[in-house]
Amino acid sequence: MPEEEAERRDEELIRQLEEELKRVKVSDLLVQTLYTVSSLGYSRLGAENRDLEQARLAIEAMRALVPVLEGSVPEEVVSDFNQVTANMQLAYAKAVSDSGGDGES
């Protein structure tokens, strides 16, 4: 009996997840992903967690994904992410300069 109850709970959870996925828009997921990538990228530019390769990867991901959102989200969202990308690029250049210009840290 407990095994049948666990299976029913699992089936219900799967059904709920499937219903939730039907409501999620790709554009919403991309916005959340870009927010997360930018946060991680900035954290990798800080002195405490500096990892310039990961920061560079975050910048490149932003540069690739932001244009995909054009026409799918409000223009100000795209503009804000473009500004974040530019700011990250400037912070990256400063971090590279501070580390001696080798781009690795």
C-alpha cells in the first residue's frame, strides 16, 4: 500500500509539473536565465570569486541570447540587458587589466 501511495504522489507531481510547463513561456525562461547568467558573471568578476574565464563565458552568453529576445519581450528589457552586458564587458576589461592582462585568473 505505501508503494502505491508513493506512485500516486509521483504521478500527481508529474501532472502538476506538466501543467506548469504548459504555462511557462520560453521568453520568460530566457529572461530569468539572462538574469542568472549576469549575476553569476558579475560575481566571477569580484575579487573574492574571480574567475575571468567564467566571466567571459557569461558575457558571451549574454551577447548571444539578448538579441534573441528582441520582439518577444518589452524593448526596455532588451535595452536593460544590453546595458548589463556593456557594464560586464567594462568590468571584465578592468579585471583583466588588474590581473596583469592575461585574461586568466
